[in-house]
Amino acid sequence: MIALADKITKSFGGRVLYAAATLQLNAGERWGLVGPNGAGKTTLLKIIMGKESPDEGTVSFAKDTTVGYLEQETKLAGDKTALAEVVDSATEVKRLQARIREMEERISDPAADIDSPEYQRLLESYGSTQDRFERLGGYEVEARAKQILAGLGFPTEDFDKPAKEFSGGWQMRISLSKLLLRHPDLLLLDEPTNHLDLESVKWLESFLASYDGAVLLVSHDRAFMDACVSHIASLENKRLMTYTGNYSSYLSQREDNLEQLRAKRAKQEKDIQHIETFIERFRYKPTKAKQVQERVRKLEKIKEELVVLPEQSKRVHFSFPAPPRTGDMVVSVEDVSKHYGDNDVYDDVSLTLYRGDHVALVGPNGAGKSTLMKLINGHEEPTSGTVTLGQNVTQAYYAQHQLEELTASNTVMQEMDEAAPGWTSSEERRLLGAFLFHGDDVNKLVDVLSGGEKARLALAKMLVAPDPLLCLDEPTNHLDIDSVDVLERALVEFPGTIVLISHDEHLVRAVANKVVDVRDHKVTLYDGDYDYYEFKRAELEARSAGAEAPAQAAPAAAQARPEDARPKGRNVKTREQRRAEADARNAANRALKAERRRLKEVEGALGPAHARYEELMGLMASEELYNDSARFDKAMKEYESLSKKIPRLEEEWLELTEKIEAGV
């Protein structure tokens, strides 16, 4: 055990965040902490770190445990370079190094009595200190610092740049680098992927997946958690529930648990209904007094054990207004070059986007993704070349600075009033509800909103009357998973054109039907989804390494897309790809033929079984049945048989349905 949060209870005002929450963190375990917005995830991290106190419960650590905590916001000052900031953070390594030198002097002292117990203890202490020094990478601190900075996207030439001159996002990376270099026994991370690009997120996934200490992280990035966490701690209905596996496994387990709870609750409700019917029918019959009292006691016991179903996350589906229809061509970038002084970002870039294109801009930080987006939306002018918008095209641009344009003295509803003239209050509340502003939340002042709430409000304002071209630069920063789901659904259904920069791989996979790779002063269009882009990149890297990419590594859809057969313009899938997908669907349908036949049989059996069960429930409320012992025994046997048969059929129906849906 590295740390134990034992029976933690925390409230704010009269609102209980969680009660008796217990979480044990062991070496080698990587925990994802999830829960709805406002459930207290960051608060729990701060309680474990010691920055906040619980109302009840304790937090304890193993002896000599070191803890590192990355907050969502940080600010660096002073004149140290980025590399020096990171190297100097390895305070334990420096302390151990000084301790080792001091012990070496004592060990090599000619006057020391090498046979004394004190000398033997010194040697043991020296060995253990040396082991920890080596485990923390004491002999290669600077090399590891450079490796971490590079992994998080810093170009080599920026290592010697003063840390205070970096933007807030890059300062967060420096803080993360300092934490990773220290290599604490317990790593607490609050939204560590904010401000990272996709390639840096991949590097961090790999780093954390092999971390030998314990990790507890909060993240809205589902793909990131799937790649690196081994356990999930979920804040649900004021309790902390734990699951083994990554985020996708947690969702599956939670749904299975919920189905079991629903089934148990349904059975309890049916039993209650049956018993209450009997009690009401025979309450005043002296001959049935004993049976009535037995059922009253049984009813009380069932009600005591009645399953309480967890509250479901508030989700509102909102159909966003369609944007004005544009011409087929939305943006044309022709022979564009962009230079900042001596910095040559790219030369002779040509790119055309069409109506309905959902384009993800990917590539390493500093390669020019945001610059390309600003050229497209007119916030930057090209050094040479032209950027032309198509007929009837207007554009909206979302980046973190949009949060600063919110009026601090306005309420959430007042901000929406300004963005949606002519809308009714109920229409505005419905849209705000889709972005998780419920009830009195709409009366909050902008000034007191969290970063995530401001981001949701800015996005909601943008989608009130969306422009046909949306340019979104890291829209998921500071959002929780429910908020990202809302945004994802809106973008997937958006009929206009989207240019997206995001470190959230799950969002990119869901939204993008084209990918533009920006790197090495070049801009390359991949006319397919993110899976296709990854396959083509792997193929190119294999070729450059002198090896041929293995055909089996390609997704089936990608194998069906030879370069010369890919269409131009805004078509997303080739004829070969559509044929391959159709063949795959037909094969799946053939494979599931037996399951479909059995599903019809189960559905055919369930209807009569339910009808007979209800008929028996009515019969058992009849005094006539109780007076005929033979009929009563026969009815009870049939009732008990159906009580077992119906749940089995329902479970088989659910399994068959899930299998068929997953196989199509």
C-alpha cells in the first residue's frame, strides 16, 4: 500500500459530495477518477494531497512516501530556463546525492571501526540510499529532463528559453515535466492532457502505462484513460465505487451492475405489489389473519432491502439549428506561405475544404496547426498566396481566449440573451441544459464560473446560430466527460464544415472524416478518417525506415483504399471502401443468423410468459383459489416456475440483442 483514503466524508454547505469514501492506492496501479461535473473529483485529489481537510475520515501513507500533485493551473516565475526549472525540481535526487557523498566520506574514514554494528548499519543505509538514487535516475537527471521535455513537445532550441516567457499552456507542460522527473511514489494529476497535442498525449500514455508508483488522475479524455489506467474510481450518488480495468471496461461493468440492480428492483416491486394485493384483499378476514401478518412482516423486510437505483447523469439532446447553406467549396488555400521573421512555418501550401468536411488538424506542437486555422478563419494573413472563402461562407472561431470575451458581470442567462435575440426563455434554458447548466445554474454570474463552465457557455453561445464554418482550437480543455459528450454529439450531427484541433483522440475519431497533418513545414491532406490517417502514417514511417508496412496492421477499410483509387473533393469513402464495409456487414449478418432466429423464439416465449404471470398474480388474490388447495398448489408451482423462467428469458434476450447489435 502506498496511500489509503479511509472513510472520507466531505460537504460544502449543506451539500454532501461523498460519504465514507474509501480508496487504497498500491504501487503499479493507475487509477482514473471519474464522476459528473461538481461531484468533487478535484476536491478528493486535494484531500489526498493534504491541501484540503475531510469532514470525516483519514488519509494515511506508507513510510517515506513521496507525493506529486499537478493542478489544472500553474504559473512559473523567475529567470530559470525551461531545462533548469525541470532539473532543479529533482530535490530528492539532490538530497540523496548529498547524503551518499556524506556516507561515502564516513565509510572511507581510516579511523572507522569496520566491525562495529554502527558501521554495518551505515553500509546498509548506504546501499538502500544508493538503490533509491539509482531508481530515481540520479546519474542521468539532465538527460531524463531533456527526454521528458522532448516527449511533451518542447523543441530542443526551447530548452534554454526562460520558463516565464512561455504561454500558460507551455508552463503547464514544464510543471508536468518537473513532476515526472521527480518520480514520486504517488502521482496525482488533474487534467494532465490539457494543453498537450495528440503526439504528446501518446507519449504521456506510454510513460504512465509503465509507471512503477501509484497514479490517480482526473481526465475528460476517454481514449487517454483507456490507454493508461488499470482501475477506475467513480463518484456516484455520494459514494465512491471502484472498478478494475480501463474506462471502457468500467462503462461496461457499470451498465451490467445497473442492469442487475434494475432487475432486482423490478422483482422486488412485483413482490411488493403481489403481497400488498393479498393484504388489502384479506386484511379483515379472521381466517387469514396469520397469513396477513406473515406477509406484512415480509413486506417490511422487502422494503428495508429495496434496491435504490443510482441517479442517471442529466443528459439533454438538443438539435442545433442548421447553418446557412454554402456553395460546395468552403475554403480554398492556394500557394500559401507563412513566415514569422526567420521562422519559416510552411511554403506553397494548397488545400481545399468542401461543405460537410469535418477536418482534424494534427501534428506536433509548434508545427503550425493553430497558424493554419487562423489563416483559414482570417485571424492571420499569409506571407504570400491567397485564402478564399466560398459562396455564402461565414465562420466562427473558438479558442481559449473566447472565454475572456464573456462579460464577468452578466449571468449565464444574460450571456445567452445577448447571443440569441428572439429566443424564448424556455428555448435558451433547453440549450443551456444541453451544456449542463440546470436549474439555478443559469443565474450564476460569469465571474464565479469555473474554467470548464465558461468553456461550455462560450461553446453554447457559438452554437445558438452556428456559422457554416466552425474553427475549434482545443474545445475540450477544462470540460468534463459529460460536457465532451454534448459537444461530440453536436459536432457529429453538424451539417456544415468543421476545422478541429484537439488532443482528445476519442473526439477526433468520432468527428473527423478528413485529417490534415501539419509537420516539417508541410501540410498533407489524408482523405479519410483518423484510423486511415494512422495507417498511412505508419506505412510512410515503415517505408522511410526501409521496411514495408505489414498488410495485417491495416484496418480492413484502409486496405481497400489504394492511393490511386481515393476520390478527390469532399467524398469521404471510396467505392472500394464502401464495398468492403458492405461485405463485412453481410458476413456479420450471416454469422448472426442463428442468434436472430433464437431471438425471435425468445421474444415469442416472453409475451405469453408475462401474460400468464400477470394472470396468476390476479388468481392469487382470489380467496376461491386459497380454498382449493390442489388448484392453489398447482398455481404456486407454475408461478414459481415462471418467476425463474422469465428472468432467464429476459437475460438471454438482452445477451442476444447486444451480440446482434455489436455484430452489425
